[in-house]
Amino acid sequence: MNYIPLHLKYRPKTLADLVGQTAIATTMTHALIQRRIAPAYLLSGQRGTGKTSTARILAKSLNCLSSEHPTPTPCGQCAMCQAISSGTALDVIELDAASNNGVEEVRELINHSQFRPVQGRYKVWIIDECHALSHSATQALLKTLEEPPPNVVFILCTTEAQKLGETIISRCQRYPFSPLSAEHLVNHLQQVAQQEKMSITDDALRLIASYAQGGVRDALTLLDQARLLADSITAKHIYDLAGQVDEDDLYQIVESIIEQNPEKLLKTLRNLHHKEPLSLINNLLGFYTNLILAQSQAQEKLGTVSSTMWQSLKAFSLSPQKALEQQQYLRSCETQIKFSRMPQLMLETVLLGLLKTPENTHSTVSTPQPINSEQIWQEVIQQSQPTIKAILTQHSQLIGIKDDIVTISVKSNPLKLLLTHSISQLTKTFESILHSAVVIKLIP
């Protein structure tokens, strides 16, 4: 027997099977029962939320031969339902606009729509990724959408509705597919796991739901991969499968920062050398969100960590405000890690920047003089390469130097991006003048 991936095996067969799209299922069901069939539908939303599946269900509902009229419960067994499922139905045509976006394809579609259905009650055109249609193709489609032939239904699907013109949107009944909540996804995954006789922990299911970002297809695909790893699936398996950092390792990093322990911090980071530095920072940002929620006495279901970890986060001696400041600092350093030639070293530098500088208690040491920002700025400009010097002189301003963070304001995003590519050289220039490690933060 051929293997069927879970996202295909559990694809919804009727409107009632749609997961997490109750309002859409109810509205379409009532429309079919009352035979109020619109000439054009626009199904929009992120990937994996059920748009194309709904389009096929609607095509079956309109043409199912087991019913004399359109029905919200197509049988799935008649010749028409089977033909639509296999993609061989003469009256139901799917067009991928991403690869067939020219005006000629659309004109051919319009010409064919003039003919009456051959097998079913309605001729249905499903245009997937319709935002990819060229301007000429969109203009050619407009007139047909406004005055469609009888017994013809257009179903437009898109992940980027904002790219469609208002003239297209206004001619369609629009159904926005929302990303599923973590709770909906976990419940659905539990049902699938039970039917597949899979052993998987609740923490692992919550983790899958978190990584799926509201998409059913992505969640089922990850669950399908996970069952190949072990007979009994735990959160550890999901972390490894997704290439993400385990919550225990993230806990060690944050704990090292709170304890002001650079040795422990560096040891933990170097044990994670096989992880992408940018991915680690993103995981850490999410972990800080959980920390802020836990410290704010929020409901546990809002978090994406295990119950045990949630209790550990609540016990941390770090205020939500301080955690938020550290999170914002890490977010401001993402670009530097992304464009650094040595991202692992930059990652360590950034995280060490969260540690306080030890206070020198010897009375013989004089109090350091305040930093002359303007003088340092002029020295940096003088020592910089011509391209960087021009940007710094004419389009940038030194906002300040505080806690080894150099904040520079850049007038425009293109110039900011250009300066970002030279951030390593600029950092070295500042460090040679200040005689200490710094992190540069670019702001608008």
C-alpha cells in the first residue's frame, strides 16, 4: 500500500471538516443550502490554513452527483467527486497563477468559460496564487468577474491579498482564513496522533503547534517527520527535528546572564556551536517572551514552553521590565550577527554585553572621565574608509555611547543597509579608539 503523508490523509473532505475556520464553514454551508452561489470567491490567508482544500470542497459541493442540488456534504464517491479529487474533471480546472500568469492563459480561461458544463452543474475555475497574475492578465479577468457567464464560478486563492487590486477584491465574496490558534492546532494534532496510534507528549504537541505558526499543513508535516525519529516522541525530538535550541539550553543562557557568570555563559554557547547563531538569537527572543509572560503572572497556556519550564521561569529573580530591556537589546543586535563574517564570535560578544562590567573597588584607581562623544565621533570619521566616512559625515549622527553600546542614527534605510555591510570594520574602529569591545546599534 502506498504511503500517504498525514497532511493529505487528513485533508478536509467537507466544510464541516475544516479546522479552526468555523465562520467560513458556516457561511458557505448556509449559502449552499439556500442555493445562493456567488460567481466569484476570494480565499485569502497564510499558507496551510485550508484555502485550496476549501476551493476543492466547494467545487465538489456544487457538482456532486449524489444530490439534485448543491450540497454542503459532497459524497466523495460519485464520478464527479472522484474526478475532482484526481484532477481529471472537465468542468473543474485549477490554474497555478505563479507559473501561468500571462494574459494568454487568462484569455483561454475566459473563452472556455463561455461553454456550458459538460459533466456537472457548474464550471469551476480555481486560480491559485492569483496575486501572481500579471497586470494584463488581471485586466482581462476583470470584465468576466463583473459579468460572469451563467453556471460559472471563479475561486481565487492567495496568500497575499494586499497585492490584489481593489477592482478584483470588490467583485468577489471574500473569505479570510485566519492562522489557527495553538489550542486548535494541539487539539487537531492530538486527534490525528490518536488515530495513527502515535505516542507523543503534550509538550511535543505544543512545540509543533508553536513552530507551525498557525498552519495545519506545516503542523501535520512536522508531526509526520517526528514519528520517524522515535516510537515515543518527546519535545527533545521536535527541537532536534526543527533545528531549534532546546528550552533547557535557553534556560542555561538566561540563568548565566542573571547570575552574571561569563564562564557559564560561554560554556553553554560553545556547547551549542552546531546551532546557527541567528536561529539561536531568535529562539532566545521567544524564550524571553515566555519569561516576561511568566514573570507577569500570565496564564500558562499563553506560553510555548513546558509546564515544568514555566514554573522555573516564574521563579527567576528578573523583573518583566528588565527582561523586556534585554529582549529589545538582543533584537537590535540581530542585524550585526546576520552580516558578521564571524557570527559565532559576534553572538558571544552580544550576549556578553548583557553582563554588567565588574566594579573596581580599589580606592587608588581614579574615577574614569566622562566619554567625549563628539571627539570620538570625529576620530572614527577620520579613521574610516571613504565610503563609510561619507555616510557618517553627511547622513549619520552619533546618539550616544552607553554600557558599551554605540547608538548611531542613519537618515535612510538604504544608507542604513549599506552601513550594516561595513559594521564589522566600523566596530573595529570604535574599539581601537575606546580600547574596549562595543556593539553598534543603528537606528533610523
